[in-house]
Amino acid sequence: MRNGYEKSTPDYRLLFIILLFIIIPVLAVGENTAVKLDPPLYLVYDVTYAGGKIAEVDFSESKPYSYKGQRVRELECRVESSGLFNLSGLYRSIVTDDYSLVYLRSDEGQSKDRRIVEYHFDYQNRSATIIDNRIKGADTISTTSYIDNIDKRYFDTVSMIFKIRHGADTIKTPSYIPVILEGRQDSILIESIHDVQSSGPEGEPVDAFLITARLPRSPYPGFGTKTEIYISRDENRIPLRGRIQMALGYMEINLRSE
């Protein structure tokens, strides 16, 4: 890494946020609840811990379009937290058809105290450029760094989850998915994928994949590294629920009933 770049954390913060709810639940369209997994789509769900709601998440995926000579789509995640954790942020990724990253932008904090980090990937030249802007009042401090010798295509946590969802019946386990965390190359271990029964949106039993994964390290003190993902075993691959290990119990995502 060049230019003495200070270690970047927003992408690992996003990992924590995404893995709290693990994967995408039910779609909210107008006043009705619908299952529609073809883009463009818009997703809404709640994160809970110890019976209380701690965050609400909106997620969207665009239709494919052309960007710098590539077929890409945009993934956007907006997090609004309440009380227990300050998780609010806006995250935007541009990804190719296999969901590997072309561009990533995280925007966290308040209007006069924000951090905006951008990642630009150049796989042809095996490098990535990271631009970190810290905004304090009227002042902005910007630093630039580089990741060299990139030898594979990388994912952020949102695009990684899409990759898992689409490959749940073909991924060999154990296996590692390459991700960019804290401004460096890392990976998340997919430990196992099993056929199970889970609960559907109305509490009905449904056939599902249970995917267990292991983070490279704990995202925050008091959190473990184990995560679980439940995805329906039908053509829609509907994410049913997920949870992340904590010192006391699990933090969970549950489908909204309305």
C-alpha cells in the first residue's frame, strides 16, 4: 500500500451492518408486500436484538446498464439506526454480472461530521484506488491510497451476499469469498450449506438452504464471528432470516409481516 494511507473502516462497518441482517428479506411495493426478485427492486426490513428493533434497512438493485464498456448494475443500501447502535449510513456499489466490484462508496455520519470513502477498481492493471474524505464542519481532509497486486475479483459485503444467494446450490464448502475490508484484501469463509426447513413470511414451513459463514474477525467488541443465512430453496431464492453471533445470544433479521 502506498502513500501511508490511514486504515479505512467504513467497509468493515458495512460488513457488520449487512451481516446483522445477513441477507435480503421481503420487498415492499407501495402498500402491499410482494416478492419480486428481478431488478429494479426495492427492499425493506428490520434488525432486532433482545426483542427490540435497532435498525431499518432499505435496499435497491438497478437494471443492468453500460458503464466504461462493461455491463453493470448498482446496489444501494441505506441504514437508519435507532438507539442501541449508531449504524446509519448510505452505501452504493457498481458491480458486474458476477457481482464483483467496479466501484464502492460509503457515506457515514452527520452533515458536519461525515466520512465518505470511495473505492475504484482496475482489474486490468491489478490495482484499486481508495479516496477517503473526512468532513468536519467546513473542513475536508482527503487522502488517497492504493492497493497493488490484485490477483482476483473482489466483492463488498452486499455483492458478496448476492453471490452467495445465486450460488447456494453450487458453492463448494468450505470455501473462501474474496472481499475488500479495511482497505485490504481479505476473505469470508463459507463453512457449510445444508438443506433445512425454516419459517416463511407467514410462519409456514418452507424448504431452505442454511448457510453458515465465518467472519475473519469480530466486527465489534461483544460480537462473535459466526453468521447464519436462511434462503428458500425455490426459484426465487427468497432470503428468509439471518443472525450474527454475540456474546449474549444473537442479533437477528426477521421478515416484516405487513
